[in-house]
Amino acid sequence: MKSILATATVLLSGFALLTEAHISFRYPCPRRGAYFDCPQPGPGEWELVDYNIRSPLGTHGGITNPMCKWPSSFAGDRPVYQAGETVDAKMDIGAYHKGGSCQWALSYNNGSTWVVFQDKFRTCMSDASNGIIYTLPFTIPADAPSGKAVLNLIWNNNEGNREMYSSCADVVIQGTNGGSLSGVEPLLANYGPSSPLIPEISAAGGNWGEAFFKARKPITVSVPKQSQSKRHLTRRLNKA
Ligand SMILES: *[C@@H]1O[C@H](CO)[C@@H](O)[C@H](O)[C@H]1NC(C)=O
């Protein structure tokens, strides 16, 4: 009896790990994550804290959350990044699922349109392990316009349930004052039954969805010129 109970406990904790704890940004701060050094909920906002911030947005079977998981951050400072800067993002990894494919996207219009500016196919976080903080650098495009932006890391896992993740951080970009940013629209795979299906990489003879990624449509977004001086602009913008 004792050993049956012990086995059941191990199975339950293993199950919890696989179903609740996958990946999220740790730095920059993900929207509404329960991290002590990130923007904290204001009065009446405690029920908005996401204690399961590392869970996916959905699977190929069904959608659980919209892009980014949450529509906004709690009020607080936003990190300021320079165009062309390489940032060592930190990922909070519960279960790394043998890595997968990453797409980094920026939105200057609160998530209405996204421009993918960096990819890492198949091997994104594949040398991670479960239960660690993992460094995952990204580089802001050198021609990125200045302004408030949402940074989105979209991830499809190699192994396990066919899932899609999206971890978003509200940031400020300092680059050209007014301009445009070009890239491709994100591929939203394994996100509801009508989305493209990327199979488990091992079960599919190495098929990681290359054709879907190649078919992404080009997109250019324009960001209007700001009249304020850059200094003033940044001070004003870096509050969420
Ligand atoms: C962004 O859009 C969401 C709804 O999708 C809204 O709740 C939020 O207030 C918006 N944020 C800004 C800064 O407009």
C-alpha cells in the first residue's frame, strides 16, 4: 500500500509538471506573471495574476488564451531597448519538451499586427532542461522605429502535446523617430483545429513544419513620427 501511494504521488507530481509548467519569459517581465521583481497588481487586480504563466496558449485541439495570454501588463516600468541591441532574455522553463521553433515578433499597435523579426527553428531551447532559467538572446532590428511595443516570443514544442506558446512583454524601443519595420507575419501553428499542424518531430521523420514557416506572408508596419524629444519621449513611455 505504501509503495502504491508513493507511486501515485510521483505520477501526480509528474503530471502537474507536464500540464502546468512549460515556458515563459522571466526577463523581460511577462504580462501578469507572479514574479516579485515584475510589475505588481494594483488594488482589485489580484485575481488577474497568472500563477500558471508558463502554460501554453492552446493545443492543436483547442485554444485556451488569445495571443500573449493577457491583453495588458500591470502598471510599472517597461524596459527600454535600443534598435540593434542584443538582449539576453531569461526563460523560466518548467518543461522544455526537447526544444522547438521560436519566432520573435514586435507589435507597435497593442497586438493588432505582428512583425516577426527573428527565428530559431527546431533547436530553440533544445539544450535547456526542466526547472531552470535559460538565457535566450534576441536582437532588436537595427531599423526598428521608436515607440511603445509588445515583444512576443511564439514557440512550438518539438515533443509532447502539439502546443503553441506566446510570452509577451511590454517594452519601449529607442530607434528611428518614425519609420517602418518589415518582416513576416507569425505562423500560428498548433493553435486550434483549423491551424496548421506541426507534428512531433520524432514521429514525423524530422518534419518540423518548414513549409508552413516558409509560407509566412511579408508584412511592413509604419510607426508615426513623435513630436517630443527622445529624452522626454522615453521618460513618458517607459511607464506601462
Ligand atoms: C490593448 O488592448 C487590450 C484589449 O485587447 C486592452 O485591454 C488594453 O487596454 C490595450 N492597451 C492599450 C495600451 O491600449
